[in-house]
Amino acid sequence: MRLFIGIPLEDDRQKLIYQKLNPMCHSFEFRLVKPENYHITIQFLGETSIQASILGDALKTATDAIPPFTFTTDKIVGFPGIQKATSIGLSVLPKDPFIIICTQVQKVLHNFGFTPGKSMIPHITVARMKHPVNIAQVQNDFKLDSISQIVSEIVIYQSILQSAGPIYHQLIRLNLKGELNG
């Protein structure tokens, strides 16, 4: 199975982001991500034979130690960079809770042989391009009001690749409920 661990967005937040960004696609050659696929990735695992239930049991301890928190969208960002972006995201603040979750998750995953991914840059991927684009104009032209959400869980997702785009299934939901330990 192709898996990743992420933070889901509430349906109303997904729809609101999509509605606010839809005019951007008419001005630039972007393909918006389907709103039901908006999430914040904590760790991409890729193809693995490890059962999601076993990962869930191991991750439960890490999530029990983290309290719920609120994030707010900040600004439009480009990946891998502004001048040659192949995807567009909305950065989210504050970064510290995401870094703590990522660190805890990576500690657990290390026991399964996973190596840490790239540095955590918390964001919601909202659009993709076929060719690298300088998105400086997008950042100037599209100022979005901040959107906030309480994070009370992380999810183990299955990603199924299809020609029309990926489909994400929530396999296991893990509640955040503890107190921060450094």
C-alpha cells in the first residue's frame, strides 16, 4: 500500500480554500488539487508492506503525548521555490506544533526502518503545474484571508494513484490529547 501520515482539513475549510483559489486558475495555468485532497502532510511513506493498523498502534503513543492546537493559513508559497514552482501551497502557522508532531512521528517510524523525509514545511498543497513557473505574480495578485482550524487528530492515509488524480482514503485516525513534552 502507498501510505502517508497527515492532518486532515475540515470539509468547510477545503471548500472555502478551493472557492478562494479558483479565480487564480483562470489567470494562470494551474491545476487546482481537488478540495477533498487538501491536507497537511506529516510524513510520506510511499509503498510499504507494513499494515496500517500496526503503524497506527505504534503512532498512538506519540499522538497521546500531543495536545490539540489551532493553525492558521498564512500565505501562498511555491515548491520547490518561488521562481521555479511546480506546486503551490498555503503555508500554515504556527510551525512549532507541526515540527513536534513530525519529530514524534519520525521517532516511531524509525523503528520500522523509515528514514526522515525532508525538513517539515507545514503547508497545504493547493495547485500543481506541468512546467516550473515563477509565482511571484501569484503572491502579489492573490491575497487570501487567513483560515483557521483546530487540529485534534492525525491520519494514516492510503494514496491510490489514478489518471484523473490521486484518491486518498483515511485508514486510521489518531486523536491528539496529551501535553507537550519538550
